[in-house]
Amino acid sequence: METIATEFGDVDLFDATALSIDEPVYIYDVAKDAQPAVDVRVYDTNGRDSKYIRSDDGRVRAWQSVFARDHEFSGAIVLENGLLRVTIDEPTNADATAAFDVEAYDAGTDSWTTVALPQYPDSLDTDWEPVDVDIVGLGQARLRAQVEFEAVAGTNAGDVYALDLQLDRGRSEVGVWLPESVTESIPPDLEALLEPVASTSIVDSGVEQGLVAREEVRL
């Protein structure tokens, strides 16, 4: 379909629905070091606001890469695919501050720009904040986190609602799904909070990346 420029490289997008095959599998041959640059990522900020520490000698990454779903975060949780960066700060006993922020990558300026989300009480009647995050899926092409939101003020104060947030390689929107255990519809103000970055698609691409043995595809 098109090629998308992400922070660390280009990603080719294919339309699997355009094929007559029910469950297509795309096979491609790339050098071992070519793919990781555009993989989805999870970071632990370790309490640092900036991803890099810069000096006259260059820069060093300050955020820790996370590869295990049971990682204990000491800072904010960052979900990133090179196009979107979702930063979630959970409240703790030491720091009750909670935050949910989204940035979008601008290939033209090679920089990240904050995405404006609706705020309480300006345009929302309920103030929804993230109170707990679990990484439930972490692969090369997709990451998935279950985020528990609590209404801390406003109309629905005291309510708690969980959502699955999903980032796929090459997609500039966040997939928002109801966990299997959730039966109630998403609260209107929580839906409005995520609307600027949420995908409108009701189709899950099921994207995953693995290895295919050469003898299975040899002509």
C-alpha cells in the first residue's frame, strides 16, 4: 500500500484484505540486523523525562528497554512503535501522580510532538487516570498492555475500567480493545479521552512475526 517513515526506519504496509487468501502469511528475507530497528518497544524511564542524556560527546539512552512482561517498572511506562509514543505514569505510595500522554513522530522534522488529548474539566465531565498497567503481549511486531483507569473526579468518580491498548509496527493509531473480562461499554468520557489517537478499525490484523524454515518455502 505505502511506505511509512518511522523514527528508526521505513516500514512497508500491506493490505491483507486485498488478497483472495483467507489467512495470508507474508514471507520476506532480510538481514538479521535490518528488522529490529523498527520493532515495537517498551521502555522504563527510570524516572528520567528525556529518552537520551546528551553531551558534547554525543548521547546515551537513559530509558531502559523492557523485554519481559513481568518487569517491575521504577519509572513511567513507555509504549512506542516509532510513530506513536504512549507514556503512562502509574501512581505509587511514594508519588501519587498519574499521567497518560501521547506523542506522534514527525518524519519531516525528525521530532516528537505532543498529541492534544481532551482534559477535565474543560471538555470532559469525568477525570480518568491510569492506575495500573500490565504488559500482556510483547513481540517484534506488536505490543499490548492492559491499562486500568480510575475516575478520580467528576461525574463517574470512583469508577474503574480496564482497556487493552495495542501498538502495531507501522500503524499510527492505538488499537483499543475491551478485555475478555469486561462486559460493560466503555464510559463516554474515557472513550473521548482516547479518541484522538484510537483506531476506528474493528478488525484485528493479528500481526505477529516469526521464523519460517527454509525447506517450507523452497521452490
